[in-house]
Amino acid sequence: MTKPIHFPNFQKKVHLTNSPEVPNLLVEIVYGLINRDCRGMGICKINHATESDLSINTNTVCGSSFAYLHLEKETMIRLYFLRSTISASQYERRFQSGYFLLEEPYVFTEEWRTFLAIDEVQLEAGVYSVQFSKAYLQVDLPLTKRPRSSSI
């Protein structure tokens, strides 16, 4: 069951240890690829989360962790993955190399696009640098226009 998107504290700022001020927009990042039943390298889903969710171990087959999502100038999504929510196996598989891999583009749902006030955009497939700190792993993902599908 998907949680309804409701972000009453979006404009509120919180200070993370060793991090800049970031919006209090907590999300669960479910790893994998949606067209491969969450297998593979990338983002399968982005779900709304609350502070109380941080104490719950997720049971997704593909793995997930929590991050603060920040929209940067409508051209980039910055994710502050909370290190304390990343399992050892997910850390080794997805972050330890210093790069975060998106095998396929991640397309935002209509709900997220409406909430973030963004157009038909996606996170482009690619390899992205991970910045490490004591409290979080930062990954910057550029937003690109979603290609129009051609009807043949």
C-alpha cells in the first residue's frame, strides 16, 4: 500500500551532522529497476517517509534506505542518504566504489512532479559521484527532460 503524499513540513529546515541545511523532505529510496522487479542498479521507487519510519527496518526484496531529497534550482535532485539506514550489503553494492549507478532513467510519478512543481523530467541513467561524510552520503542527480515517446 502506497502512502499518500503529504508534506506539511517541506519548508522547515533541519540540520544534519556534517551537512548543510536541507529541507525536511524525508523519502525512502527503494533500490533496483522497476521493469526488472527491483533487481539491478538504480532507483525503483521513491516513497514518502516520516521520522517515525527511520526506526523501522524495511523488508523490500531489493533493499531500501532513507534520504533527504532536495530540489536544486529545478535542474538537479540532491539526495542525502542517511548512513544509519544503509545496510552493509547495500553500502558495499551501491556506494563503496564512490559512485552511484542508475542503469536506467528514473521517471517521477505524477504525484511527485506535482508536489515538486517539476515538468516531465527524469533522473538520467548514468554513473554519479558519491560524497561521503559521517552522517550521510550525498548524490547529485541531474534532471533532464523526459523524451517524448514516438508513435509508430
